[in-house]
Amino acid sequence: MSEPILAVDIGSGTQDILLYLPGRNLENCPKMVMPSRTQIIAGQIRQVTAQGKDLFLSGTIMGGGASTLALKEHLKSGFKAYSTPQAAKTFHDNLDIVKNMGVEVVEHKPEGTREIVLGDLDLGSLEQALNSFGLNLPKQFAVALQDHGESLDMSNREFRFKVWREFILNGGEMSRLIYNDIPAYLTRMKAVQTLTANSYVMDTGAAAVWGILCDPVVARERGKGLIALNIGNSHTLGVAIKGSRILGVFEHHTGQLNAEFLADQVKKLQAGNLTNEEVFSAGGHGVYLHPEYRGGFDLVALTGPRWEMAKGFDFYRAAPFGDMMLSGCFGLLAARGEISLTA
């Protein structure tokens, strides 16, 4: 029997948390859906701005989004912002671009500034929350987050799909989507592993796909092939999968989609004729379909907090273990082999 595991799926809007306790059915394991760290950091930056103080950012690289917007607002308000090199990479891999935003990159905290510590996980807060209910923070962690990968010579959208393309051409085997030994270019994932010594890490989209496959209806159809679709708060990912092999993937920014456009993209993915140029030129990340993929997968299984965008379509709403918001957490556990896809 394995040890307890804290599974955390970190998105742009929420961090979804599941305390896996071996021997207890998953429906009764403690769980939380809380604001994501980037939302929390954004609120802290705005507090510093409201106080009329200069800002110092320390810690590690983490997800941007809301915190990036708050930082830009702080600078626009006429206040200074300083950052250590590692924390500054939250806002761009190229530190010259961060400096051009108006951030001064320094090694030490300037006098008189208010410090905010960056990082995708706040273990102190998680431990405090669990302790409040008589629970302990476990030693084992499984974490999902979106890491575009460090790319200094191409856009992060292009680099992300370069990685997806290589993965699919090298077999597309789902078991390779979770890391303990993290590639050097996945700097955000590596930063999380420095916070949690015993951790497995994977992409949020990949974790959602694993989670979708935990749904018993989907699990029965996996051998025939299906489209697994995760509509997240910031990103929408769809994959064509058969058995344990991913044959195609597309990814877009959720804010640039509407119901009709999404349905059109999914229909083309099902038919095997969605192109990278079409998605990339519309502001999405891209598409890659294996040359062997000819389409023909009928089932579209859906998850994600923005699932209502596809409410009017004939998509199956996957809810592994009865909880769509914890799909990524269940996916993390499935990828680690803690739970079965046929459960």
C-alpha cells in the first residue's frame, strides 16, 4: 500500500487539491478547490500598490497570468518593482524583456520595499489548512501545472508544440507524460520539485486527459479511440487518443473561443484535418496530428471548469469519481499507478 499523496492541479484560476489516503475510497478523500497562487500573488501585489510602496519579488519561477497583469498595473501606477532573476522568469524567460517592462533585476532586497515570495506552491498554507482539520501534510506530492518550457530563440507557443510534436512522433505513450526526472527546459516544473523533494510533476492538460480516462464510461471506449477535451480557465486542450497512445493534440486560449468555434475545432480534430496554421494564426498554441491519424473517433469526452461552453453539443461530460473539478488530481494519481483507469 502506498503512502498518502497530496495531488495539486495548478491552473490559472484555481488550485485543485486532493489528499489521497490509501485504503479510503476516493470519494471520501479530503479535497479543496481554492484560488490559484497566481491569483493570490496578484492580490498581494495590488495591496502593495494600494499602500504606495515599491515591490520586491523573490522566490522561484511560477505561473504568470494574473500576477503579470498586477505587476504591470503596479509599474503603471508609478511605483518601482525589483525581482531576483529566478522570480523574474515568471514574467518572461528572457530577462531583458522583463527589464524592458520596468522591473529591476537584483540579487538582494532593496531597502524600503515590500517583499512577496513567488512559487506555485505554498506548503505552509497547505499544511495549516490540513492541520485545521486534524490532517497532516504528506511527504509525497503529485503536481500538475502548465510549463511552456524555457525557450529563448522562439515563442513559447512554438516551443510547446515542438515538444508535443516530438512526443507524438516518438510513440505518444501516455505513461511518458509524468516526470520524476524533469527535463532541464521545464523550468517551472523543476522549481516545484525544489519545493517538494518527493514529487512527480506533469502538465495540467496531460493530467486532465488521464483524469478523463478514469471515468468508467470513457475507460470502456478507450480501445476504440476518442477525443479527450479539457476546457480550462485559460487554456483548452483536446487530444485524439486510442488505447494509451496520443495521436493528435490541439491547444487554444479559452478566452479566444466561443461555443461555435470550439465545436468547429473539435469536429476537424475528429476528422483529422485540423491544421496548425489555422489554430496558431487565430492566437492558439497549435496542432499536431500524427501522419497515421485519419480521424474517425466518435466519442468526445469533456472536462474542465469552463465545460459549459460546450453544453449544447453532444459531448460526454466526464466526471471521474463524481468530481469534474478534480479530474487533474485523479489523473495525477492514475499516471502514478495509484488508481486504475478501469475503476
